[in-house]
Amino acid sequence: MSDISTTARPYARAVFESARDKASQPKWSEALALMSLVANDPTMNDVLDNPKMTKEQKGELFASVCGDKIDDANKNLITLLAENERLSEIPAIAVQYEALVSESAGIVDAEVTSAMALTDDQESALKESLKKKLGSDITLTTKVDESLIGGVVIRAGDMVIDGSIQSQLASLTNALNR
């Protein structure tokens, strides 16, 4: 089975290209957010997993649940995803679409995972360092993972900087075992 983010990428890019041509990025963002909520609903997942339903029926049901909050272009995407049995990938498509929108605006989304909550000064310093390194404005999201022991792991686009003590200990262990 292929990675969902890999299979979602071409759909997200196609939606982005379509939205950029029509200058309708905010409408697509709203529609994808709504479709993500529907796709993540456990009851909807149970219904969509029903083998007695055709792909067409699944697409029609999905679109009807979204109601008049989506337009014809959004419905076309739902139909395509239903035909390819990819309705469950809408949340991943939405995430990748938003990343493309941010990238086109010169903004990079970065996620920082640390062993302890970062202070405002630490967040600002990280943001400035990343801005210099990547040459783009940074939107920073932080989360805490106590298993890191100390340090941080930064994910920005395809780049990962692992400055955690856990990673450093693993590297040291590998070096000593050689």
C-alpha cells in the first residue's frame, strides 16, 4: 500500500493549479476543510466501507452530505476520488493543498517538536533562524514530546532537522558499536 501523502500529492497539486487559475484558493480551502470533516467522520467511514455501495453511490452520498457548501468543481473532485477509491485521502489532500498555498505565498510551515514547552523567546529565535535558512516567512507550530529527553526536531517542508538528545544518543551508540 502506498503512503497516503504520496498518493494525495497529485490531487492536491491539481486542485492548487485549478484554484490558482481561478483565483479561488480561499473557496477551495473552505471546501477541502469541510470535505475533510466529512471524510474523518466515523459514521461516514462505515457507510463508505459498505461493499454493497457502488463507487458512484459513494461519491453522490459524500457530495450530498457536504450539501450546498460545495460547488461543481468540488463535486467533480469528489466524483474523481470516489471513482479511484480515494475519498479517505481528502484530509491528506487538504493538508498538502494548504502547504502549496503557503509555499506560493512565500510562507513555509514548520513544526517544532521539543521535550519541553518552548518559551516565546525560543520560538522567536527558531523562527528567525529558519527564516534565514529557508529564505521564507515561517509559520511555526510547536508540540511537546517528552520522549525526546531534550532538544528539538524541526520539520519544514521536506527538511527534517533532528537536534534531539534521543537522536544524538542513538548516533553515539552507533558510533561506539562500530
